[in-house]
Amino acid sequence: MHDLAFPLLVGLIFVALTFDFLNGLHDAANAIATVVATRLLKPVHAVAFAAVFNFAAYFLSIAFPSLHRVADTIGQGLIAKDLITPAVVFGALIGAMFWNVVTWLKGIPSSSSHALVGGLIGAGVAHAGLTGVQWGGLNKTLIAIVLSPTIGMMLAMFVMLVTSWGFRRASAGGADRTFRVLHLISSGAYSLSHGLNDAQKTMGIITVLLFSTGHLQGEFHVPHWVAISCYIAISLGTLAGGWKIIETMGSRITKLSQHQGFSASLSGSIVLFGASWLGIPVSTTHTITGSVIGAGTARRASAVRWGVAGNVVVAWVITIPASATVGALFYLLTRLF
């Protein structure tokens, strides 16, 4: 069994790591849009900065294993792991990658995470019907679609309010210098939380693939080589950058100051660290977009380009159904061979 499955296994692991690379490419904007838009860092420096912190999340996950629950949710919390086959994994990955590429070419900051969730649900249902769906894990993920950007927006507004009061007596120049430093630190924290949450999604896919082909025995656990491979892949993707989406996130939704950039990235990192601890595969794109809108609204509601924000929300709504449809279709194609 292992000999026959090995070439297929290697190919699917490569496809999974390609998705992880595209995830980093697609989501580079999440971590660096605010520092690029505020001219805190040059784009090439910002991308390298984010990539380093994406990979640093690997060491954080070793130090705090409780932050590694997202891989479990993806691997066995959406579709029963005993029902997942290599064909299901293939359909899920192609469905997610298709949607990622389409939105990347259009410059739309959609969710790589929810594209993967949609692809997995679509392929899983096509294979085993609705009985294979783990409704607890799926419901938790669907609720997070609404909560993560909402909490990010509210936190950003709160941070803006508190820091505005705290710096009310500071000179404009002094406050700006301080927020430049704080913005850089908070951006690093966001990149760290992004790598922590997003790399685990591919880790979960590869681990359940190993389990389904008999190459992983016993309890569901992520092998060390899988973890480090996924962190490397997402970091390289981030290093490649996603410039169209960076433009949308950094300037088209609202014009940001250093103060607002700090508030948005700090709020986003808090939400992502919390989600990783709870084992929820949230969208880093949704989270930072909500935080950017919150920081912009705190200045004045008219500062946000609500038309652009509305287009982003539409992309969010259709991401899971679209990627689920493509995932199911590619799974069905495998049945022809």
C-alpha cells in the first residue's frame, strides 16, 4: 500500500506546500500593508520583515504547544479524518488554490483560510455526503467569519481611543515618532500571529493526508518535518509579495497614519493569537481588514471608502461556496481516473 501510494503522496504534499506558498503570497498584504501605506518601510523591506516573523512563528509554536490547535481543526475538525482520502485532499487544495489565484489577479483581499475550508468541505461532501461534516468545527469557523473582523474593528477603535487620550499632551512630532516605533513592533507581532495561524492550516492538510494513506499511526499529531516545511513555504510566499492586494489593503480602503497603522496591526494580532489558542482557523485577511476599517472609522466614518470595503465583503461571502464548488468538481474529476 505504501509503495503504491508514495508517488501520489509526494505529489500531494508538493501541491499542499504550493498552496502554503500561495497563501503567503496572497496574504503578504495583511501583515505589511499598513507599514507600506504609511511609508514606515519600503515595500521590499516590509516583505522581508514579514517573512522573517512568519517563520519565527515556528519557534513560538514549539515554546507554546497550546497555540498549535488550528492544525487539529483543519485535519480532523471539519471533515471526519477517517473519511478523508488523497482525492479529497487534492480537490480541497485545487479548489482553494483556484480561488486564491483568481482573487490575487483581481487584487481582491479574500481569505486563503476560508478558501481552504471551502475546498475541504466541498470535496469532503462530494466524497461522503453531509454525514462526514464535523458540524461543531464548521460552525465555529463560520461564526469566526463574522466575529474576527468585527472584534478587530472594535479593538482598533478602542486602541485608537485609549492611545489618543494617552498622547493628548504630546507634541505632534513626538507622538508620530513614538507611533512609528510602536507600529513597527505591532506589525512584527501581526506577522508572527499570521504565520502561526495560517501555516497550521496546511500542516493539518498534510497530516491528515499522511494519516489517510497509512503513513502516520496512532494519535493525530503533526510531524516535526511537516511543521517546519509549512513555515518555510508560507515565509517564502510572503517574501514573494502580493502587490495588488497590498495596494487595496494599504490605501484604497482608507488612508492611514502611523497611529492608525499601529492600532490596526495590534488589534489584528490580538485576534489572531486568541484564535490560534482556541484552535479556530480564522481569516487573517478578514481580521486585518476589519481592524483597518476600525482605525479609519475612529478618525471619522467618511475616511473609509465604504464602496471598496463593500466589494471586499462580497468576496468574503462567496469565498467558501465558490471554493467548495471547485473543490467538489476537482474531486469528481479524480473519479474518472
